[in-house]
Amino acid sequence: MNKHKNFSPLTLAFLGDSVFELLVREKIVSGGDMPVSKLHSAAVKYVCSDAQAKAFRTIELFLTAEELDIFRRGRNANGSTVPKNSTPAKYRTATGLEAVFGYLKLEGKNERIAEIFEMIWKNGDNNNFD
């Protein structure tokens, strides 16, 4: 167990970004069929760094010590240029969240991923897709 804990935090975030985005896309598509442009617009609202930083604040108190350690490593990692539509703090927080999702995926903790994502989804503004 924990064999992936020493992976680079940016490697964990690289995987976690896709895990998080897939979960968002599944939730949006489960809401019904719609044009792809509308699907994309809806997804972007949740996978941007601002939304992911907000998502972290939603789950922060529910993370284990191990998950918080992975988050901090991801947040403190260097190597990415901050997008112009975000702040460095929000972007780093989003990277930390993505690192947690990537780590949990590599560890095979799919139930924990689902639990954390449901907390985020239930506490987010997820009803504005029209």
C-alpha cells in the first residue's frame, strides 16, 4: 500500500486532472443528452482552477492526514505556468486537489474517490446547465 506516495506530485496531478474531469463529465451527461458545445461549457465550469480550489475548501476537513499530505505536496509543486484566468493560489490549490485524485486512483481507492467527489458535487453549483 502507498506505493505511489513518492510519485512526483505533478505526475499525480496529471492523472488526477483526468480523473476529476471524467467524473464531472459523467455527472453532466447523466443529466441528459445535449449538444456537445453545451456539454463542454458545463464541464469547463467545474474543471477550471477556480472551481477546483472551491471544491477543495468543501472537502478539506474530510480528508485524511495522508490525503492532506498529498494535497500539500501537489499545492507546493513547482513547474506549471498559471493560466491568465486564475490566480497562483487558486491554481496551486487546484493542482493539490488533482494530486489527491491521482493518488487515490493509482492506489485503487475508487470508493474514496466517489465519496470525495460526491461531497464536492453536492456542495457545488451543479444545477445551472441550461
